[in-house]
Amino acid sequence: MLFTPFTVRDLKLKNRIVMPPMCMYSAGNDGQATDWHYAHYVTRAVGQAGLIIVEATGIEEAGRISANDLGLWNDGQIDSLKRIVAAVQQAGSKIAVQLNHAGRKCEVPELEIVAPSAISFSKDSRKPKALSADEIHRIVEKFRLAAQRAVKAGFDAIEIHGAHGYLLNQFLSPLANQRMDQYGGSAENRVRMLGQVVEAVRSVMPDGMPLFVRVSAHDYETGGNTPESVSEMLNLIKNKGIDVIHVSSGAVTPAVPRVYPGYQIGFAVAIKELTGLPVIGGGLITEPLQAERIIKADVDMVFLARELLRNPYWPLQAARELGVKTDWPVPYERAK
């Protein structure tokens, strides 16, 4: 199952192995992709990951996690990503980009940080400015413009980052969102900004290009989100053009979950059952047989993060261990 194709809209993946977004913190202050990014992503394509998702990419300068994040906030950033996209596709993988606004988790000292409410991430964090409705609309438009640039760069798919405590996740979680207007309170209100971003991004994407949304399925804190509440919100906006849910968890507060191999798979299965949407699941996956069992457990794709940092050729190794015949890059065929 791990090496069977998966199709969503016009995107056909050769296997169900996904490299999720992992920040490299290797861009300059200009947000440009570097030779490090090129080597990093293309190597995983040579290793035959079915889908590679480029790290959290800022939709505006003030929306970065760090001063060394990639960006798509201006047209000058397109070409450095286009070079990577073309090489990954030539190596046989598909490639997406994750669009993000860090909100109150922006760590660039000179930049003002913003959030749904003026609530700090932790006792040691800066206090953010609560966004006005007009400022929310401006950020939604920034997502649209960044998506337009992603299409020009040639990406096969786009992912909206609604997880890990960044701005859209902050709006989703009652722990960070205590607004009293149309963007706070009820599930319908808390998911409103994400729904507007989905609509804006989808409006500039070709019909055949899939849209992914990454979510934190559990906040690991009393009063926070659970797979059930996250699914309730997703069901309110899924018809706006969401194709796949990429399931992670945590990080909207400093709460630390207990982790073990596959610890987030149950969340992915629950969200698939409750929304009817395809899902990507994972969490400390290292073994091929483990990944195979996860796919058989009704998760559509499996992500491997740290394992693909350790071993970019893990998919080739996994195919061999599972006894699956798969194409190797011609220069590497002697290693079969």
C-alpha cells in the first residue's frame, strides 16, 4: 500500500510517502531560497519521496517565524523557488509549498507581533497586538498574493499552515482566541479567517491543483481543541476547496505532549472519519513496516520528518525491505 499511487485532483503521486515542511532557517533576510534549500529538497526527490512539501514560507515579512525563513511576499522570490521546483519534478517527485503567517510566534525582534487576541504564547514571550478586522482582511489578501506566486513558481500543490500555534491556528484555538467579534467565540467564528484564506488561495489556483490544510488536531490542554472540535470547524469550510488535511498536533501553547512512534495517527484517522477528507498522518515514523501498517489503517499518506532528515533515501530502502519493485534513479541503480 505504501508504494501504491495516490491521486487528488490532477495530482498523481507515485507513492504515499510525504516529506512534511521542516524549517531550515537557512534563507537570508530577503527570504530567498539558497543552495542549501536546493540540495535539501532535490536530494529527497532523488530518494523518491512521493510528495515534498517546502517549509513554512512567509506570506509577508512580518509573518515569518525567523529572519531566516523562506518567503513569497514579493515577486523577486519566485525564481529561487522555481529552480528547486523544476529539479524536484525532474527527479520524479511532486512538490508543494506551505504558506504561513507566524502571528504571535514571530521571533524577529524588530517586528511587531500580532494575534487574534493580545495573549502571549508563554510567560516569557512578547505580548502581541490583537488584529483588527481590516488587518485580518489584509493578511488574507497576502495569502492570496503568495499563492499566486506559488503557482507561477510551478508548484504542484499548495498547503495552508493552520497548525503548530501559528496565526491561523491561533484563530482556531480557544486558548489563543478570546475575541468577541465575528472572528471569535463559536466554532463558526474561530474558523472564519481560515475559511477566508482557503477561498482566497483557491481563487488563484488552477482547478486541477490540490489545496492542503495542515491542522493541529489536539492542543493538549484543558479548554483547547480536540480532533472532534477541529473536525467540526473543517466541516464548516471544507467545501470552499480543501482537498487534503495534513494532521499534526500541539504547539499553540507550550504544553508538551507524550510522544511515541505513530502518536498522531489516531488523530488523522478520526479527522478522516469525521470530515470525509483524505489525510496525511505521522509522528516519529521510522520503520517501513510501520508506515505500511499506517496506510492500511485508513490513513491516505504518511509523513516522515526527522527520519527523512537522517536518511533522504528512506523510500528506496523501504521499497527494498517491503519487497516492492520501484524505479531507482538510473545513476543509483547499481545500489538496488
